[in-house]
Amino acid sequence: MQVRTEHYRLLKKIKDDRFEEEALHQYQLFLHIGIRDFQVLVVSDDQRVLLLEDYVLPEVSSPQELLTSLQELFESHSVLSAGFWGNIKISFKTQKFVQVPTALFNEDSMLEYLMFNAQVDEQTETILKAQHNKQDTVTVFAVSTDLIEWLKVVYPNSNPVLMHQSAALIEGVLAESVKYNNNTLYVYIDRFKLHIVSCNNGKLIYYNQFVINQFQDYVRYIMLVMKSLKMDQRTSQVVLWGYIGKNSPHYHEFYKFISNVNFGSRPASMRFSYFFDELQEQHFFDLYSINLIAKA
């Protein structure tokens, strides 16, 4: 059942019967804030997923409209504004980010790092960092200051872990890469964007994200990256996660260009009851991967 208002629309909600509102202090809350979408995940101490919600924010075209939509959503939600979660992690899908090797990272230089990739308005944006666990890299990113200040008001005593979507995705891929050989390209198909990751022996080789305007862009960018990494479209394996179905025309279209395409699975470290059987395994991989980022 869809819940719709002027500012947001609930596309998917799955709740395990074990979820108890009186036990929030025992749960982890993961929030994934996009430009025009928003996801919620609640995980128990034993890594069981108890609640998943997926929203789109169709009317958003500015940071202020995003904040307005989230405020309305939080005000109507039964648990999001609770201040006694066991742990809170928040991921942002901002396009203003850069990966910096840990050996070269200096916290006083975060603005300079970010300016290589994006224009930053210090009057309206806050610069943050996320430390990778498996990779000697720090993700530096910018988020609307109004959004950050509002989250501080919502969760004044929780000190949430703040991260960028790319940090979660990279950590998720590195954890899953032990299942595959080094000649593998990892692809996450997001709403409005494409993420491509390559790694070798547990080390990040390549990460980038691309804005998608039409379906042909997916294939074009994947082929471009494979060529730059000297991968063979006939023999190299491509693992897909994201908003793509096993029976979708997009999936079958990939086979025309890439011979060895397979779907990735959910993280083995997380537990899912039969309530989540309706979800395809490749969906929400970035949301699940938030679990892998610790406090910097």
C-alpha cells in the first residue's frame, strides 16, 4: 500500500513481526538521504533486519525542498523522531564528494580536496568526512548545513555516524569481492545514477558515479570503464546490484553487450526473515552497506 502526500510517497514498507517500538534502544537506525529519495532501515543487535522503508520525494528540486519533505515525513512517522535509538547512521547521496588516500589526508585541507571535484558554498554547506574500514581512504563530502543542523535537533543526544553513499558502497563491494575473482566489475544501479567499482585482492582500484539520462548511458559508461581497466566484455564478470529486476528489459539488454552478467546478493553478515522474501536480493545493497561504516 502506497502512502502519498505532496512531498513524499512511500513505495515499499516491510516490517518483521519481531519489531517492537518499545525496544528502539536495542536497535540500529540507518537513514539514506538522496536528492529525491529516502530509505529507512532498522537492524537489531544480532544483525536481523526488522524494518525497511523506501520513499521517493518527487517534488524536490532544491536543498530547502528536500528538508521540507523530510520534516513532513518525520512529523508523520511513528518512530523516526525517537531520540533513544541504540545507534544511528546516516548516509547522504550528495554529488559533492572526493576520495582521499588516508596517508595524504589532512583534516584542515578538506575544502581543498573537495574543490577538485565540486564547487562548495561554505555559507550553506558543511564539509564532512567518512573513514573507510577496509580501505585506506577517507571520503570527503558536502551536505546542506540546514539539513545537518536539523538532524542535530532531531537527534540531539545520539551523535549519529554521518557518511557518504560512496563510502558505504565501496565497503560493501570490498566485503563481497571475496566471492569473486579479480577480473570482476561491480555495478550499482541507483535511481538517477550509476556507480561502478573495481577492486583487486581486497584493494580499491576504481570508483566513480555517473548521472544517467537515458538507458543507453548505462551500457556506454560500463563499456567505457571496462575499456579503461582493460577488461574483456566477453570474459570479465559484471556483478549488478540496485534498482533493476531479473526480468527487466534493462537486464536483458546488458546481455547484448556483456556476456557474463550476474546479480549480487545481500550481505551475508545480515539476517533477513521470510517477510523480506518479496525483495530481490540485489535491491538496497547501498542501504545495507551503511552497516559497515564505523565512527571516524
